[in-house]
Amino acid sequence: MPKKPMPKIHVLTPKCIGCQLCVSTCPFGALDMAEGVAVSNPDKCTGCGLCLVPCPTDALELVGPRAEEITGKMMAKKLRAAGTAKSSTPTGGTPEAGSSTGPEVPAPLHGHVGVWVFTELQPDGKQAASVSWELLGKGRELANDLGVPLSALVLGEHVDAIAQQAIAYGADKVYVVDHPVLRIYRNGPYARAIVDLVRKEKPEILLMGATTLGRDLAGSVATVLETGLTADCTELKINRGERLLEASRPAYGGSIMATILCRDRRPQMATVRPRVFAAPAADLERTGQVVRVPFEMKEEEVGVRVLEFIREAQSTVHLQDAQVIVAGGRGLGGPKGFELLQELADVLGGVVGASRPCVDAGWISPDHQVGQTGKTVRPRLYIAAGISGAVQHLVGMQTSDCIVAINKDPDAPIMKIADYRIVGDLYEIIPALLAELKASRAAGAETVAV
């Protein structure tokens, strides 16, 4: 089934008082300020209606398909929030920018204030890893819920350009630790720089990517700071009533989702897998503060030397960056089925993925695995062929833009989250699909539009 059409947000300019609450609430950057009032960008608007909730003057409205339905849900949410909020704003007054509706947030624990995101760099030190921008997008939501600033932490050598990019992706402040010892990642100097800065500035939340580097670094930082760390999270949100980060991740083999709290220690730390959250659009007009942090450490103090980076000779599958993934499950019946999926992936310009049972059976190598114990992906198109949809697999791909499920069982779990559901034998459906795509290409289309 295709996705339902969504409405677009419209600003009732005469009612807008310029409080900017809608701008900070919208997770897609569809609202901005111009000449003291909010303006909307219909190209970015998804029609979710979240911006309706914090607006104190009802200056926003949804226009188009499903407008009444979504508006009704958001207004009910607004009423519930208003019923529990303890507002200090006088009637008719203007809330402070950055505030949000809901229960009053308690005072910070031990004086720790603010949300920080560690900006991981690529091995060349010249580009940021994509997970850094994804975390800044989520960090913006968390900071808005708490009414605190969002900061990025950039370590390396000659990283001024990265600092400016962090501001464009949502950071209000960027702490830059620029030193030759930090040119190449090594656990010791990186952990020391972060620990020293955290102890001085006292953020309440520190987020890192659940990458090889992030997992290594986060554990060291949390250990020295004697605070809690939730690894491989798939959801983060703020419990405003207790001023706590609710970090959720699959547990017990994916059979349940565990939400973990760090009540008594700060900062609250979490690592998040790449592609779990969407990266916001960069706003090159944003301005922010860059704070240069002094760091003293000599190369001879570091017990590790990086002699050489050796690229793996064998080609690997870059699932996390793929825009099209054709994945197979036990319904393929054996390893030969992946040859058919590879053919479809080649036509679509994508790569082949797999569920864990296929990897465990030896049908395909582990670097193709999608799911809780594999890769988390967020492609534009995800085709699931013969995959029933166990929760362990869904965790790794359910945020894909468009999901096409091919399965004999109309009641398979994968069908419940799919945008398009094809009930039938994949060995009949995929060859027919391939024939159609190849015919289109032969008719003159150089590439297949996805």
C-alpha cells in the first residue's frame, strides 16, 4: 500500500508572536524565522503536526489531506500537556524561546546542564562521520525538550571547517580541541581531553556514535567519569518530569525493548548506531559560538603509535550508506536465491542485504547482515524478499524511506511495516520485476529511478 498523503503546515502570520517554539520543535527544519515571524518550507514539511503543540497563539494550521485528523490528535496532545504543565508565564505572556510544553523540568542534577554530541571524524581527519550529524539532529530535539543549549565536541588537528559544519547541523556551541596529538584517533588522548572538558563544563547528556571508534571511546570516558553508559540505542527521549534521558535498546535477543535510566550520575551517556536517526538539513546561515579548548599533551606521553592504515583488500558491503538494499531471508530456501537478489540489486543500483538466519546458515557473508546484530540501515528503498520480520531484523531497517515486502504469508510481521506488500512466490515475482525493469532500460532509460 502506498503511504497516505500528508498535509502541509501554514503560518497564520497575524497571530505569530515570534516565540520560535515551532522552529525548535520541528525535527525536519520545515520552519524558520523571517522578519520576526515564522515561515514554512513546504518542501521539508512532512505534515506530522508536532509544531502545533507548543504554539501559544495557535498561529499554525495544517492544510491538505488528513489535516483535520492530524490536527485533532495534536490538539488533544496539547490539551493533555497543558493540563499537567506548571507554567510560570502570565496569561497572555510570551514563553521564553527554547521552552516547550509539558511538565515543569526539575533543576539539573549536580549543576550539569546541556546536551553534547561528540563529532567523530573519518580516519583522514578532514570529514565528519555521518552519524555525528544524525546525533546533532536528535540532540536538538533533546535540548529543546530540556530548554538547554546543544553543543558539539570536535577533536583533531586543523578542524575549524568541521566546527562550522557542526553549527550548520544544529549546534549552538562547538568546543574545539585542536592539537597534533589528536590528529589520529587514539583512545588515551581522546578520552583524557573529553574527561577534562566534561569535568569543567558539566554537560548533563553526552552522545556518541555506536561505531568502532565511538564504542571504544565511550566506554573509557564513562569509566573514568564513573557514570552510566547505554550502548547501541535505537531511541532517545527526555522524561521531563524527572529530567532524565530515556535511552532504549533491544534486549534479550531483541525480544523486548529495554529503557535504561541513569538517575544519580552525570553526564548521562549513550551511543547510537549510525542510520538510526535522520540527519537534519544543513543550514549554512546558522551562527553559533566556537570555544577553543587548550590541551597539553606530548606525543611521548601516548603509549600507542599508529604506523599505517591498511585498507582491507577484500571488498566489503557498505550497507549503512546504501540508498537501495535488496535483502533476503529464509524464504529464499538456500544460497542460490541471493544470486537472484544480486541481479535485482545491480539493476536498481543497490546492494544485497540479509537476515541473520541466512548468515548463520552460511548462505551469505556476515557483512550483508541487517538487524540488531548486524547493520542498522536507512536506505531510500528496502526490498525484503522472503523475510518474515523478526523484531531483531526490524530494528535494523524499519526507518527506511520505502519498504517493499515480498512474502507468501500476508500476516508476516514485515507486512505490517511495509509501504508496499506483495503476497506471492518471490521466485515468480522478482523475475517478473527484473524483466520489467530491463525492458524499461532497453527502451531508453539509462538508470532506473528509485
